[in-house]
Amino acid sequence: MKHDKVTRKHTHLRVPVLPEEKALIEKQAKAAGRSVAAYLRALGMGYEVGSILDACMVGDLVKINADQGRLGGLLKMWLTNDERFAGFEEAQMRRTIGVVLSKIEETQQALLQLAMKVYGDDDENFSG
């Protein structure tokens, strides 16, 4: 007895859409990293379709966080009077530390901006 394997190739749904709707669906499927069929199937079955952009932003946040850690480590080394900096003038060190502090502040702002893009511009998520 032969059993036919049921695949998605055998059953199709036809959904009439306007050209603008088709373009929007294709755009959103691409942003989610899926084919139109996979995107619509996931939505139709009640799954939340994530975005590739969210994953890219999380990657950017990780990179910025790593930069923040390196800057903090450098600042800590300067503030602990490391002997590697014994030959530097105090005024030069103060200027350099000031530059590093401003870079840390810029990095914090970049983190905040990316976080706001990921979570939306709702300031309630970022107050504190």
C-alpha cells in the first residue's frame, strides 16, 4: 500500500490583494528575513514574526557595549596611576581623561538611541 506524503506543494491559499498591499507584504517579509509564503504562514498561524532589523540592532548594541567596556578599562587604568603613564605630564593626562569621558558619554548616547529604536521612542522605558 502506497502512502502519499502530504507537503505544502499540494495545498495553496489564494489571497486577493491590492498592488500596494502586495508591496507592503513583500517588504515586511523581506525585513523579517522570510519568503512571502513563510511570512504569511507564520502570521496566519498566530506566530509573532520578528525582524532582522531587531537582530541587527541588538548586534550594534553589543558592539557599542564592548566599546564602552574598553573605554571604561582605559579610564580605570589611568585613574589607578599605572606606572606605564609615569612619563606623562599631569595636564596632558587630564586632557586625555577628559576626552575619554566625553567618548564614554557619546557611547552612552549611542546606546540609548539604539535602544529607543529597538523598543520604540517611549521615554518611560528609559527613565530612571
